Amino acid sequence: MSTSQRPRARDTILYGGLTVGLLDACDAVLFFGSRGASPERIARSVASGLLGPSSGGGGPATIVAGVALHFAVALSIATVFYLLSQRIPVLVRHPVIGGLGFGVVAFFVMSWVVVPLSRAPHGAGIPPLAVMINGIVGHAVLIGLPIALFAARSTRSPVQVTA
């Protein structure tokens, strides 16, 4: 990629954001599901970031709100990557390293800034090791990396087909 090529916003934000929203949701359902949490409970937990702890007993509207909020956050994270890539082109020139690094940073920002500032109930201190490892690896591989790969792919010139 030449330094003059920039990733396209649509590819990075929309395609990257929706993809990582789906991947992260699958990870949450599989990981926390193996610990007894239902998909509905996971969605209510996400909704609690906006609605507060009382959303845990909410009905279908709360579940829909949780899913919508989850994808809004995924699109927001993709937007942050896109904006950063405009200032730090190495994120897209080396998408594997840039994406993995971005994903790890995203995990810590979500864990130490976003969630504590939200209305979601959160425990004090460091989470259990398995939760921490799943979060770090999941954010690196399932969030940062795909967004960076979508961004890098969008910098390539489209192939011209001649008839």
C-alpha cells in the first residue's frame, strides 16, 4: 500500500464493524455460555451499560436493546480504527500487527474506561484469568484483526474487468 492510499470508510466501519460484532457475539455466547450464561442474559448484560442493573430482568425489548448496543459499540470501535488509520497509516500497512495491537488496546479501553463509566454492574479488581485471557485474545483476533484486514483490503485498487 502506498502511503497515499487510505482505507475506505464504508469497508472499514460498516463491513468491519458488522463482522466483528458478529464474531464477538459468537465468542461471548460460546465462552460465557460454557459458564452457564444464556444468550438472553448476555444481551441483557450489554443493555445494562445503558439501562443500569435493573435491565437484568427485562423482557424482549431489553434483549433487542442489548443486541443493538453491542453492534453500535462494534461499529464505534471500527470507526475509531478508521480514524486512527488516517493518522497512523502503519495500522493498515501492517494489518496483522496493527490489528492485533489495536484489539488489545480496545480490550483495555473497554474494560478500564467504557464499562466503568457505563451503568453496567462491574466487579472491582481484575477479572478471573480465563475471562481476562478470552477478552484479550478475543479482542485481538476477533475484533482488531478483522477490522484492520477490511481496512487494508479497501486500500487496494479495484480490478478493472474489460469486456
